[in-house]
Amino acid sequence: MRAYLDCVPCVVRQSLEDARLATDDEAIQGAAMHRVLEALAEADFSRPPIQLGRLAHSLVCQVTGSGDPYAEVKRESNRRALALYPRLKELAGQSRDPLLAATKIAIAGNIIDFGVPGEFDLEATLDRVLEEALAVDDYEPFAAVLRRAQRVLYLADNAGEIVFDRVLIEALPAAAVTAVVKSEPFINDATAVDASATGLEHVAAIMEIAPGVTEPQAFGQAWHEADAIIAKGQANYEALSAAGGPTFFLLIAKCDLVARHIGVKRGDVILQAQTSRVAASHGARAPSEAAE
């Protein structure tokens, strides 16, 4: 999915939030925003939106001298999510379809996102997602692929959210699961530090990649050897929606552009098979092919 002009105000808003978290000095905040605006004026909009965000975030960190403006935010997200973990496990275990419940729980966790405007209500989102139907429902091929998958590659998204991912990973029958986190801080994306803090490292092997990756080659053999690839969140959808492979996107559509690209409404709950081959082989409808 390529970037659009509509992405510019979102990146600018996010950059200002980054700068304000990084420093209270308005002069430094202003200098950071000047660098971001200059870079956006020359940006390549044929690339995925996540690369604009990555560029802007790195510039803010350079100017402010902050290595991780969201460090405390991520710690609090992990703490809140871990407090919910026993309830999440109970909800999944008591369901008539534990895998479906665990999948919806993982999707609900996607609301923990400081890269989009507005506040979120984690518990209310959990209740809503568990109750409502999937707007894009490729659960049948998803479950069928997972039943026979031996190797699963799980592309994680945000801190806190990875506790919800852990519930789904623990419900997978696969013999080997590799969870992918970021090798360096980027907004509130999960890193190896978060994987350790939330116990994710105990249920999956941890792989680190740089923020803003848009090519499957970055995942090495893990991508090509995976029987199933689970990609969480909007950024992974933006970056890898045309990457191929037995890939399933799990997300809440929190952006109008992403929602339109998928063919749903903002706020809808998505489980989409990346390729029509995967869906068609199990008798499900092919995912929508929205125009770029």
C-alpha cells in the first residue's frame, strides 16, 4: 500500500507528539518539526506510509537526542495488558472455539496504538471485538492453514498488544512459532525488551528486524519456511499487503485510508488472507483487491 497526501498531516501530528514526549524545550521541538517538514517535502509517496513515519521519527530522535520517547508509555502499556492476561486466557479457554476467541483477542489488542490520533478504551474494545462479526472474515482458511502449520511467523506490532498476541500464540498448534519485534525503538512498537517484559519470549522464538521493513527478504529464511505468516496491525498491512506468501492480516482499521484500501469502515475488525490462492483453496471468498 503506497502513501497518500492524506498521510502528511498524520505524520506531522505524530512527529509533534514524538517531539513533546522527547523534550519540554519548545525550541528543540520546533527544530525537530522543521527537519520533519523539510523531509516530507521531498518524500517519495510511492513507498508505504510506514516509511514516511519511520523517516520522521528518526529525525525527531536525532534532533531531540532521545533514543526512545515512548519508553515509559510502552512500560505502562505492558503493565496494563499483563493485568488483563488472566482474563484473556479465561475468555479464550471458555469459548466454544478457543482459536477464534484467541484470534479476536489478539485483534482487540491492536487498539493499543499511539501512531494514530485519539484515545482508546482497551477493555471496551475487547468486549466489542469479541461480540461483533469480522468485517473481513477469512477465519476458515486461517484456521485450516494453522491446523497443519508446523512453522508460524508472527509479525508483532505494539508493546502491550503483544500480551494479547501471546494468548493467540499459546493457542496455536504449531510446533515452532517465531515472533518478530523491532530491533530499535519506533513509536510504541514492541522490541525485544517488551517481549521479555511480557513473557512473549517464553512462548516463541524472538526475531528482531528494523522498523519500516517492506520486503519479505528482510525476514530471511523464516519468511520462506513459514507455513503461515500472521501479520498484526496497520503498519504491517501497509508494508506487506502485496508481499505474497500464506499471510494473514489481523487488525482494527484505525485509519480511513487503510479502511478504504481494504474495503471496510474505520473501526472494523479484520482477518484477511493476503492471497486469493489461500482463501480459494479452502472455499472462502478471496480478499478484496482495492485500487492503489
